[in-house]
Amino acid sequence: MTTHYRTKPTRFSWTFIAIGLLVIANLFTIGELLRVRGVKLSAVQSQLERSQTRLGTTMAEADFERGELRVYEPAPMSAGPATVDTGMRDGSFEVWSWPYAELAGSEAAAQAFAEAYNQKMRELHEATELAE
């Protein structure tokens, strides 16, 4: 008789950050091209903000499962193109930067990511503290 062991799939990793940043870059490139041609960007920006909200929620769940307690604050890429620990704390959480390109709509998308991530992380942390 063969015993089958179910392996736990690899959880989310920094790959999601890279994918998120590539999505932002691609959508903003498209957005800038459309803006040059006079097309309204509201639909593209709305879609980008929705995708960043989903990404933020998903990443918060994965980070929490790994025991990482952090929150993000949007920061322009001119301050650094990568997510980094700012060295500050917000209660139990490390504060990290979430870079955005200085293009139309990028800051709003980064803000949507940070708000969704931070809200989910705080909810998960609070639920754990209440359960203890």
C-alpha cells in the first residue's frame, strides 16, 4: 500500500510583489498612451485600483500566515523602487514602503493596495488577539 503525502503548496511570496509592480507598470504605460490620445483613463484606473485591492488583501493573508506583521505606506519610486522596511513601527506592525510610479493614477493604485493590505492585516491580527 502506497502512502500519499499531501504537500502544502508554496504560499504567496515576493513574486506577487513583482507581479503587482509589473501590472502597475503595464497598465500605466497603456494609460499614458491612451491619455495622449485623449481617451479617458477612469476605466483603466478603476480596474487597476480593484486589482491592487485584491492583491493587497491576498498578500496580507499570506504574510500573516508567515508571521509577518507589517503595514504599508505608499512612497514614490524616486524614494526607492523596492518595498523596504522604513524602520518605523505602528504598534505591533513594521511600517514598509509600497512604491508607486509618478504617473497618472499610480499613487491612487498604491493607496488602494496599502489600504486593503493594512485593513486585512489589522483584522487578522485583532482576531488572533481576541482568540487568545
